Amino acid sequence: MRPSIIRLGALALALVLAACGQRGSREERTDGGLPVGRGGQGLGGTCAGQQSFLIGSGIHDITGPAAEVGMMGYVELKQQTAGIHQRLRSRAFVIASPCNGKRVVFVSADLGMVFQGVKQQVVQRLKATFGPLYSDENVLLSATHTHSGPGGYSHYALYNLSTFGFELKNFEAIVQGIYQSIVRAHEHLAPGRITLAAGDLLDASRNRSTEAYRLNPPEERARYAYDTDKRMTLLRFTKESGAGVGLINWFAVHPTSMGQYNQYVSGDNKGYASYLFEKDKGTRYDATGDTFVAAFAQGNEGDVTPNIFGGEDGGGRDDFESTELSGRKQYERAASLYASATTPLTGGVDYRHVYVKMDDVTVGPAFTEGEPAHTCPAAIGISMLSGAEDGPGVGGGEGATCAAMHDVWSAFTCATTTTACQAEKPIVLEMGTLKPFPWSPEVLPMQLVTVGNVALVAVPFELTTMAGRRLRETVRARLAPAGVTEVVIAGLSNAYAGYVATREEYARQEYEGASTHFGPWTLAALQQEFDKLARALREGSSVPPGPTPRDLCQQQSRLRPGVLFDDKPLWVAFGDVFADARDSYARGETVRVTFWGGHPKNNLRLQGTFLRVQRRAGLLLWEDVAYDWDWETKYTWRRGYCLPTLACSHVLIEWAIPLDAAPGTYRIVHEGDWKSGWDGRVRPYRGTSRTFTVK
């Protein structure tokens, strides 16, 4: 990696942080003489039959505060971060086409959602570094949708309720981590090729709203063998030298193997699948150089659960085992597809992007039931509060009524209203009309990207299975004549505004329908807008940019204070052992060591670790064998009470000894930071357990 880009990235970061959404002066950079593509000859054109691309991948840590931050996904107030099981990552790919000079960025991030403020800040930092090379139009940021990451990183109030406001540390970790992963992918660009494979993955997903799904027309359902999309689509990236760059695969399933009471930061089943593949390929998470990146991206998972035995039951004895089962299934199918991915992508790179005011779309009769329709101000229905089956809410279950929820939230939930626009929905909150700003965004990005003969439909929603199928077919009908053979839904991309159900599913008002913000014709509006984008792509014409979304960077507030100071008993030091390891262990046992520590908010240790498992490699030499991102470790933070303050911390480090661990002498190391109450400074500390043998 050239050092100039690091200095330039630091400059861009300083400018953006100082301005918080305002443009500062910038130093532009281009890449290798490759022009920035602007015009269009339609799909094909000068790129017809071309198989050459420039490809690069990058990965970076985006793990936010590991303690005392509400988690994003279940909106369960008691679900506060209290440790790390696996770190969260941003996985980026830059794909450029020498034949037309265009390029795109695809990012899959271990996040619940990619919120609009995140996309805005990432693009601003990219522009400050690279000038016009990267923009809203050609940068696609997608979330895996893990429900076990820290929240508080939206600029809209609805999504910060469970965190009691905005969490700047988390927001910055996410934005800077995504930005750095893209910078690394850019720096690693080199000639290569992209090959495709696709196949079904069975016994890894189930429809959690079957009654709503069955309301779709019988003749439509008869076209499909299953009530969820079982197809996994995989792209394999290989340099001309034969070195593997990485992979992206799309498979629709919720990362809800970890339940709503889990308090460990985790990428859930998709994060674990990525970890398995990257471990197999020797990925170095702490390296700045070129390394293999495996992105397990999200599709139209709106009504798709990994809990194949119903409720929250993924087949394991607990959340961790269920996550392991689901993630391994995805990993193994991806590994077989990766090995068989020999079909080359042909063509160039192209894209279209537009902002749409989703609460004010007139939908033509071609996409409705024959009469014009209109979308609505954003609102949620009562079943959204009651939750889905793998994340139950405040009571009543899906399709809940006021009577069913009377004993729980009667004062709030039974004050429902209805509007002609929202049709069957009993409204409990109309976010779109709140002042001074709506509680969720209404000006939303629609993005269509083609890489060779593959089209990515990037939507800021969670689409149900059938909604995704209809949208794919709309795009396919326009682009198939131009050579597109594969259409993929890239869900939870670039912003977030709830779910999208079909008109028929919406009528039942289960969780997905109640969470379709803009009313019963939201899907039809999406089909109409993406039909326009697909037509423009095929014809090589431009599209108007649409209205500019508001930037609420300066409007954020925090209701929870940060770390005031860390304390400990007078007779110990930070890093001292509170409860030590035993003398020896057998493989399969778990080592547990508790330290006097500091609050993890003091230093997120991005690209680092809070723990190391070390094996003696010589008289004074120790080698690391596991970190806080490895599956067999857990980092747990607990508030330890020590008079006269309540500011003490206990840090529990656990290592489940693998069955193939090498015999020898080991130790557990904890690294952290504590904050002084006298001068407010944050200082590092280190603690080490006794040595122990593994037999």
C-alpha cells in the first residue's frame, strides 16, 4: 500500500470530522490513468464479450463499543452490549472496467443496517481523498443485517430509540472502517477476472410468515419450488497471477441465530461464514496488505429466518451453536460454489442511481392492479411492535390486535388510527409526519449496478421473498435482451426504511406488512423506479438525480453519558488477575480468567484485540494462537462494584480449547485502557494470567 494514500485518508478524515457533513477543500486522486466513466452506450457497446476487469478487495474492523450500548435489530431495551464474541468487519470490493473506464464499489458490512448518514459520510470521505472517482452513484454499501451489533448510529430517531440517542463512537468506527476498507480495495486494484457459480442451499432457511406468503396468487407461487429463495449466487475474484482476491455471495436469510437476549457483539451466521472462509484462506485481519476477503452478503430476507425448527430454534442448544450450524451451512455451500465457479462474467461495469421521495410516488397502472395508486407518509402498524417469531416484541404475536396487547402497552398501542392510503394497517406511529424531522428517512436511494452480465438491485429495505422475486423479474425483463443473465437483490443498501411486502402480504398485516412504511403500493413504486433505471442502463441514457436527502449530522444528541472514569481497589493495578486459570486443561475444556479492567469504550481497539491466547514458543518467546475475533474466545465486560464508587470493571476472558490444539504451555493476555478521574487521560494496561498446560 502506498503511504501517500494513508496520509491523504487522514487529511480527508480530519476535514470531514471538522465539518461534519460540510465540504472542505480536497486533494483529488485518480488511479493509474483509468478515466472516470461518464457517458453510456448502453449495456454491451464497446465492452461486449470483454472478460477483463480491474479488481481489488479490502477489509477493516468496524466493531463499536463492546459495553453499555443498545444493540441494533431486535429493539430490545435490555439487549445492551457486554462483550465480544466476534468482531464486525467491512468487506469491500472495487471493480473497474478498462473497456469503458467505469468502476463500482460493493461493500458488505457486518451491521444491522447501513443508515443514510453512514453512506453520506463515507462518500464525503472518499470524495475528499479521490475527488470524483467515487460517488453516491457508484458506491454500494450493503448490510448483512446482524442483530448483534451496537446501535445508535442512525441520524433518524426511530432507529436510536433502543440506544437512547446517538452513539458517536459507534458511528465513527463504522464510517471510518467502511472508508478504510474501500481505500484498501482501491489500493489493491489489479487485472483479473470474475467468475460465477450459483446453486441451491437447502435446510438453512424457512419462511416465518407463511400465511401472508400464501396470500400471493396461486399461479405465481406455483412457479417456485419453495416459499423462500434457496439460491446462492457467488462471484469469485481471481487476479491474472492466479491469486485469489475474494468472493461475494448473496443468500437470503436473517442473521437472527443469536437471539434477542444475546449481549455479545457478533456477525451472527453470516459473520461466522465469512470467518470460516477467511480462516481457510489465511486472511490477516490486522494486516494492511492484500488479503483474501469473503463477503456473505444479504438478499431479500424479509420473511426468511435461519431458525428452521420454528420460533428462535436454529437447531442448536444455544445461540452460539445455532449460529455455528447456520453459518457452517452457508460456508460449505459457498466453498463448493467457489470451487466450481468457472463461468466468466462478460461485459463492462455500469450503474444508475436516483433518489426518490418514497412517501409521494404516483404509481402507474402498469405496476398496480390497473388503477393509479400512491404511496403514503411513513407509518408502522401494531404488528411491528409485537415482533416477528424469531424476535418477539411486546406481546400479541404477528397480526396482533389492540385487544391482544391490551395488558402490555394499552395506552400507546391501542391509540391506533387508519388512513385510506395505508389501507389495512392499524397505525401506531406515523413517523413521516413528525416534526421538525421525520423519524425515518423518506428520500431514499435506488441503485442499479451491472458487473458484466450480473445486475445488482440495491434497495434500502428488507424485501420479502415474493417482493424480491417480483422486483428481480421487473429488472430482468428490461436487461435480459442486453445480455444480463443474473439479477441479485442487494438488500439493506445505502439507507434503511423498513420492509417491503407484496400487496397481498400487506393485507394480512403480519410483521413484514406492518413494517412496510410507505403503504400497500411500496413494492409497485419500487418496480416502477427500477424499471426506469433498467431502461436507462440498457439504452445508455442518464437519469435525473432526484431530490437531495437531508443531512442530519449536526442534529444529533446523546442521552447517555460516556465513561466518566475507571476505578479499582487501592491494592490492585489495572490488569491484575481477579480469578486465575487452573494449572492444566484438556482439549475441549474452557479456560476462564477474570481481570481488573477498564471500560471498553475508552478504546475500541479497532484493528486490534482485547485478548490474546498465547503458546510458549521458546524460553522467552510467546506466539499468539487466538484473538477476540476467533470463534473459540469470548471477551465479557461486567461492572464490578467497589466502594466508594461503582466504576470498577471486571473483564472475563474465555478460551474454549479446540480439539486440535497443540499440547504445550499457554497463557491468557488481556489488553485494555482505563480512564483517570483526575486528568481525564486514557492510559493502556496489560494483564497476564498464570501459565497453564494443555494436554
